[in-house]
Amino acid sequence: MNLVENRHHFVTEGEYPWVPVVFNDELCGASGNQDHVGTTSTVSTTVQLNAGDVMRFDWAVSCREDFERLTFSVNGTEVAAISGQSTDFVPYNYVAEAAGEYTFSWTYHKETMWTEGQDRGYVKNVYAGAPLPDESVEFAPDAVTVRKGLTAQLSWTVAPYYAFDQSVTLTSSDASIASVDANGVVRGVNEGTAVITATTAQGHTDTCTVTVIAPVPHTKIYAYQTQTTNLISFFTDDSAHVQQLGAFPADTYAMTYAHGVVYGIDSENNFFTSTPGSTQRTIIGQTGTAMITAMAYNYANGKIYAVGYTQQSRWDLYEINMQTGAAAVIGQPDTVDRDPLWTFAITTEGRAYGITATSGLLYEVNLETAQVTEIGFTGCPGVGFCQSLVYDHDNGIMFWAAYWKDDGFANVGLGMVHGIAHSFGAAYDMAHGLTNAVILPYVLQYNSRDPLVKEKLTELSYRCHCEDIILKIEEMREQLGIPRCFREAGITEEMFREKHDLLLQHAMLGATKVNPVKMTVEEMDKMLTQVYMGKREEE
């Protein structure tokens, strides 16, 4: 557990002592009370420190969040704790306020019968003494290009990683060309070249060359708003100001432009043509069963290509017949973990690119075979369907619009509630939050047939201090004035029957594919009746 030559004597006693293990390919100390409910496992060391000295270490935990935890204590007083699946080691520094003897201890608390991950806490690289100095700093990459008026994030590493002060001071050789803030965000001010210097606390330096190029051209982009029928436009150099142009008759799922004509596909799989800025359209035909999420025209061969998925939970590359709208499968892109390419664009030369929904990786796509070549990470994982690529053929620039928030919601599968909610929302122009609230109890009841889901629902009931979390949700829904079913939301039986087949088709797609309990078409048919009529399975 010690760092380099810094040797401390560690004490671990009791029924569940700490033991040396290899975790994440690294030797470390680990707690020993996994699977033993109501127990603790502690390791400690006692050292002499001067005022201003530090105790630093790296720790990690793999457990059920908020139920089990790994704590760090100083002289018997808890000062920090971590919980959950934070399996990457993170550093921690404690600064001694006064000279004296200090006892530092790490304790893993196993408090419930529920177990996730390794059910353990881990500690390594323990050091106590005078703060360790930095020895170097390095930019990676050491050269970046940014457009005038835009920003880029610089990255650097201070070594060694266990140096107490990891901070740097950043300065620009010419702030009239490129400015930089304390967080390493560099802004292009005027065209030219400037050098950004990072200086560590010990005076070590490294440089990054920033080249500022011409600003984004004044290009008008037409777009459709996801989950609405709205057509909008904005300029690339002033994207904050959006012009509303009207509404299409149905949700638009994909659009592209070619030789003065706009081609689109809506939520009912209609393939249509329109003109830039207009919501008037002419339906050409149907794409088939595929749910197309993005498409692009290839000026190199005069064809339209698209990406999307089918009821067989397959994401494929398609060629769209421009005369009939029929979607012909080319193949399944072999992205990492088959992560779907949700957005797609093609350059003037015929080179196709896509970005994955979960990992946020940029790929080049072979339009003949659907094979892909990974280019790199966008920096934004978990964007899902909230993104779109478009290529500016006049200026040779690819634009990517995405809604991304670095939180848990962006990085989890959403399940059947979300899938059915999209279907009803698109068919009846209903708010997405409302449709989710109506559907949630019915799907929870269905999913409770899975033992793991049932266990989690029991846990949620316990944590929410109620007997049945599903009944509690229904009670809250009633208190908020949310309809119990879609019939109460104003959808007549005639409206439901008219859209039934379309609802069934779309509800089986999208987020339903990652539902914890797999559902057949027959079961989905029953579920749609339940959420419409307002009766759960047991009723």
C-alpha cells in the first residue's frame, strides 16, 4: 500500500482483515468483509507529521451506492467517504494542521444484504510527509487549431501524478491572437499563431502552439426539432438565434438535401420531398419497417444513404431508393459493442462519417460494405438521439449539433417506458414527460417478473419508506393531477384504434430494445391496451 520508498506499518485486525490484492491490474490493499452484512473491515497506520505535512493516497470502491461505503478517518474522526462503482483510483490529500501523532484509518462498511460489484474498498500509494513536488508538465497534444471566435480545451499532465500541487499557471504569448483561461479553455481572437505556456508550482514548463484560422462561415442551416414537427433555421456563426419556419404534418426523423430538393422520412416511415424552408411536402413512398434516424445524399454517386434500426434490434446502413423510398440494407456497421451510429453525413468526395450514440466515437463508414474505421472520441459520450451531423459542401466543413449533459441519465439504457412514451407522444402530439408518467407504473409491474428487478423495486420501497414503490408512484401521479391512463388523457377509442398498429410497431423499437425484460409483439399489444384503458396486469 506504500508509495515508492515511503514505508509505513499498517495494522489490520479483527475478523475481517485487509489483504493484498490485484485490482485494475495494480497491487493494492483491499477490505476483507465482502458479503458479510453488518460488518466493517479496517486498516490503519500511525505516523508523526509536522504542520503542513500531507497524508496522500489513492482509493477506489466497488459496491452498492449509498448502502456500502469506504471511509477515511483521522484520529478516529471520519473526514471523507466514497461509495458506488468508482472503480478508478482517485487521489486524496489530507493536510496536517499541527505537528503531532496521527492515526489514519480506512474502513469498508458492509451494511446491507444487497451486493454490487466487488463489494470491497481499495487503497494504494499511501504517503505521509512533506508535500511531494512536481517534476514536469506536458501538453497532449502540443498543437491545436481553433477557429476565430470559437474555443478549444487544452489538456496537460503534471508529473509525477502524486505530486501534491497539480496546478499550473497558463499564459498566452499573444492574447490578441489566442486567449486562455485558468481552466485551459483557449479562445481564437484573431487569425494567427500564439503559444500557450503552462508553468507548475515548481517552475517547470511546457508549451502548446495554437493556430487560429478563419471564423465559421455565415452558412444557413435548416433543421427539424427532435420529437416535434417543427422546422427551424439558423446561421452557423449565430446558432443561438433560431427562426421557426412552421410545422410538418408528422414528426420528422431524418432529412437531407440534394440539388435543390429536401428529402425526408417521418415517424410513420413516409419518404417525402420538400423545398428548403418549406413544410409543404410530397410523399413518395414508404421506407419499410426500418426506423431511419439519419440520412445523407452522396454527391459522388447520386445516392441517398441512411442509418437506422429494425424490430430485430439491428442497426444497419441502408441505401434509400430516391424514386420509391424503399430502404435496402447494406450491412451492419461493426462499431465497438455494436454501438449504433445515430447520426450520419457524407462529404462532397463521398466519404461518410457517423457518431455513435453511447460511446461518442467518430467513425468513417464504407458505403459499400458498412465496415467502419474508428477516428477518435468526440469528448461527449451518451448523446443518444440528441445529435445530428451535416456537411457544408460549399466550405468543406462538417457541423455536429448535439445535446449532451455529463450525468447518469445520458449514460444508461432507458427501457420500455421511454420506448412506448415516444410512440404515444409522436402519434398524439403529447408531451414526453406526461407520456412517461402515465406509462411508468404499468411497465414497472411488467418488469417485476424479473427477480433482479423485483429486488430493486423492493429496495426502492425500503429507501422511499413505503410498502410498494409502484403504488407510491401511482399515488404521487394522482396528487399531481396526471392522468391514470391515455383514455383519461383525452385519447378516444377511435383515435387509439386508428393508430394502434403504428403504436405497436414503434413501441417495439428504440429504448424498448434495452428493457430488462424482453417483450414479444403479443405482450406489447397487451401493454398498449393496459396503458390506454388504465388496468395493470394484476387487475
